[in-house]
Amino acid sequence: MPREGIIMVFKLIKNAEKTWRKIDGKNQLPKIISGVKFSDGLEAIANEKQIAA
């Protein structure tokens, strides 16, 4: 890749970085990886009544 291309990519990334935001709830990542389901940002816990319905 020519040097100009690398510089252009760097500038694009630095510009995009201005609109990025930090991940909220990063402490929930282990739960997501383990397969826990979430609904509207809350942990979805199935009740016996919901399963029976």
C-alpha cells in the first residue's frame, strides 16, 4: 500500500474516532459470552409461568 493510502486510512480512522462512544455495561460481557439473553438491556429471566404458557 502506498504511503498516501496509509495516511488516508489513518486520517479516516482518527475522524471516525470522534463519534465513537464507550461501551456501556462492559461488566455484562462475560454473561453475553456465556449465552445469557437480554431484553431491552435487562437480563431476561424465564419464569416457570412463561415456559408453561
